[in-house]
Amino acid sequence: MKRLSVVMVVVFVLSALLTACGGGAAASEPVGVVQAAMQSVVDKKFDQLASMTCAAQKDKVAQTFNPAGALGAAGVDATKILDAMTISLQNPEYTKVSEEGDKAVVQMKGKMSIKFDKEKLKVVMKDVLKAQGQDVSDEQLTAGLDMIAGQMEQGQDLDQKVDVIKENGKWVFCPTK
């Protein structure tokens, strides 16, 4: 079962990348930028997030939300993993909590879930494990993926405040953590 830990690490790293987000692209309103960023996550267009981020955090956000970089170290083709996933956001609510000058706070609520095409994911993970010299049976791999998928498909409640600022005339998110 130790060999399944690679599978779990890959899926958990990717899910952490996806659920840690808050931000956006519709730059005319603070709420719009948060909505647009969340839509970028749902659409798996992580490369768009950096353009919605304040200059001070742009590199950090680009690096954090780069599935290829995060998963490449484990020998995983991030494109294939993302292709095996469907990200959804249920009942999203975005509320401007405050706005003073060039700073605002947006409350974001909803539930994010990730559904996996387990057969596609199994093929990718078998290739990764084989490249690492590990041999895992179909039964072990299926059991591990079923457990992880069950947790991710239930979803994670989102309830967080997102800091946004106006920079160069447009609203961008600016995470402080």
C-alpha cells in the first residue's frame, strides 16, 4: 500500500492547488475579479490567474497555480491529470464586504468539488508509477483512486474573504497569505 502514496500525493497536491484559490479577471468591480478568477479555476485556465493578481504577488500566484510545475517534480503530466478532472463550483456567492479607495474585500462562499475520470487517471498514474520503478496492481490503484475521488467529489466548502486592490486602473486580487 506504500506505493499508493505517490498517487495520493499527486492528487492531493493538485486538489490543494485548486481549492486554495480566490481572485479574478473582470477588472471593473472587486466582485467581478473574484468571480472571474474562480471561473478560471473551474475552466482549468490557471495561466490566467497571474494576470488577475497584484504585482507584489504575481510571481507567487503564477508559481502556486502552475500544475505542471507542482506535479512535474513527481514525473506527472499535469495536462493529462487535468484532462481527467472536472472542477465545479456549486452555489457561488460573492459579496463586497468593504471598499475604501483602491482596496476592497470580497466574501466568497460556495462549494468546490472535483470529479475524476478514474480510468483516465489510472492510466496516467500507472505510467508515473512505472517510470518510478513501482508496480501497483489495478486493484490497489483503483482502491486508492476510489478513496481520493470519493473525498474530492463530496466537495469542499469555501467561505473566505479575498483582498482585492485597484492597480493600474483595474481590480486585481492580492493575497496576503
